[in-house]
Amino acid sequence: MVSTSSQANILIVDDDQKGRMALQELLQSAGHSVVLAESGEEALRCVLKQDFAVILLDVRMPGFDGFATARTMRERERSRSTPIIFLTGAYEDLSSMFRGYEAGAVDYIVKPLVPEVLKFKVSIFVDLYDKNAALTREIADRKRAEDRLTKSEENLRALAGRLQSVREEEGARIAREIHDELGQALTGLKMDLVWVADRLRTDQKPLAGRAKSMFRLIDSTIQSVRKIASRLRPEVLDDLGLAAAIGWQAKDFRRRSGIRCKLSLPPQSPTLEPGQSTAVFRIFQELLTNVARHARATRIDIEMRVDPGVLTLTVEDNGKGIAASAIGTPKSLGILGMRERVLPFGGSIEITGGPDEGAKVVVSIPLGLQ
Ligand SMILES: Nc1ncnc2c1ncn2[C@@H]1O[C@H](COP(=O)(O)OP(=O)(O)OP(=O)(O)O)[C@@H](O)[C@H]1O
Ligand SMILES: [Mg+2]
């Protein structure tokens, strides 16, 4: 066997030694690798062990003849589609040629061989085999690349989810500390001030006035602490559920911004994982902030729907619209953050609305089978 740049092998099956050698010489001189078999049985053993680009099969052989050999090859998985060229004597008649095609031949070559014709035919099959092998390799490469991509997407998703939950946990911890430490310190301060104020004489009016303004300052600081803590950890979500928390946030937004909010909420909060409702709530907060900061809108339509298998939150404003360039850029951290938040749940965010159409954002979160 001679090895060439092509990995294709050609199987020559002929009981006649002279015929075999002549073919071997001819094909090797053309740069092909050949394997020789002197009977149908030996040929069948060869095709079990390796693949061939083409099989040159003598029709007339003692024992297993060419037709029987070809038929058996066709029944086997490995050699099912290997091209077979029958080598026949000129004395063969037409009906035996048909038998050959039925047995799985792709072509016939009549002896005595014309070397150029044989070389040409064989080279076509070798070429086909090489191309097929290259294609198979390419498909395998692509499959591997695809698998790697899927894997890294999964990792990214898991990482995004982990990042969000770490952020929420950290926010909750800081909220607790602010609430407990600062809240208690401020309450202590207020009690001390009460003690001092109680001991002021009636003629110490300026001091009493100062104490009063200190009370006001402490009270507003307590309010701020509460606000900061609840921004870090949306307690309303835990207390009221997602739908009510959205309603509460919308009312609060309306009061602060003066922008009208039309609300359509499901009568009951959907059953979501805690991470999911936090994600939707945070996205909603970001959407409202964006409307206040960028839209110059006077009205917002908010709709939350629960359909079988999916929760959608739609926020649509009547403002200046959102530029397509703002949607896809990595600089839009708010929008990117929203996309990251839905990623772990396989959700999506769709943003539409050209100039003067207002902006419309649809957040979809797939729900587990209910
Ligand atoms: N409702 C809206 N109407 C009009 N433009 C909007 C609206 N929402 C977002 N945009 C545009 O999309 C851009 C990206 O929004 P994104 O929330 O990502 O960033 P940002 O609000 O500018 O900054 P931040 O990172 O603080 O959120 C905004 O700068 C704004 O130009
Ligand atoms: Mg923003």
C-alpha cells in the first residue's frame, strides 16, 4: 500500500493475480493507495476493517462472485454506500450488467481495460471521497464550535444570574445594616434630645427652637434611611407580591414625577421564583427612571399580564421615542442591565418606538408549567 496526500484507499478485488497486479501498478502510478483482495470473502473482510473511496470488483470469481460480494457489501452499514465498479469481460451480456446494477454497482468497466478511462473514473471517486471527508470534518468542527458556544452561553447565563443574586443579597445586607445601625442610632439620638429638651427652662427659648429643628432633622434623616434601605431591598415585593409592588411603585412615581400612569395589573400576583419577581421589579424601576430622565412623556401605560407559560410586562410612554442606536450599544448600561436580569430565566426584552412614537418596552419571562 502506498500512502499519498489523499487518505482514500481503493480496494481491488480480482482472483486473477495478473489482473490484480496490473491494476495495482496502474493506480499506484497515478498516486493512489490500493488494497488487494483475491476473493469475495477477503474483500468482505477488508470492508469491515476500513473505508474505501471505490471498490473495483471482478464479476467472475470462484466461490463468492462479484454480484454476491456486492450484495453483501450493500447490506453492511460500513460499506452500504461505497461506490463499486464492476470489472467484466467483453463476453458478458446485457442481462448480467443489469444484475450488476441491481447488486449495487455504480459503473462497469469492460476488460481489457483502457488505462486512461479507469484512472479517470477512479480519480472522480477519490475526489468525491476526499471532499466528503473534508465536509464531514468541517461539520464536526462546526458542531464542536457550536457546542462550545452553547456552553459558554450557558456559563454566561449562570454567571449573570449569580451576579444579580449576589447584588441583591449584598443590597439586602447593606439595607439591614443601614436600617438597624443608623435607625437605632437615630432613635437613640432622638430620645437623648427629648431628655435634653425636657430639661430646658422656659427662658431658654433659642435652645428650645434649636432642639425643635434638630427633631425635624432627625425625623427626615430617619425617613431618608428608610427610603435608602427600601431602595436597596424592595420590601414591598416580599410583603405584597409583584403585581401590588408594581402598582405601589407606579403610584409613587406618579406622585414624584407628575407623569400620569395608566395601570393594568392581573388580579392576583403570579407565582414566581423570588429571583424572578426581583428581576421584573428592578427592570420596572429602571424603565420608570428612564422615562423620567429621557422621554419627556406625559403619560405611561403599564400592563402586566400572565398568560399560560409567560409573564409579560409592557411599559409604553408617549414621549420622544427611543433611538435605535441607543438600544443596541454597550454604553446603554441600564438597558444592558435589564437584559442581563432576564437572561438567567430565559426571558427577553423587546424595545420599540421610533422618533415621536414614544417608547415601548416588553419584558417577557417564561413561567414554569403551572
Ligand atoms: N423611555 C425612553 N424614551 C426615550 N429614550 C429613552 C428611553 N429609555 C431609554 N432611552 C434612551 O436610551 C438610552 C439608554 O438607556 P439606558 O437606561 O441604558 O441608559 P441611561 O438611562 O442613559 O443611563 P443609566 O446607565 O444610568 O441607566 C438613554 O440614554 C436614552 O437616550
Ligand atoms: Mg437608564
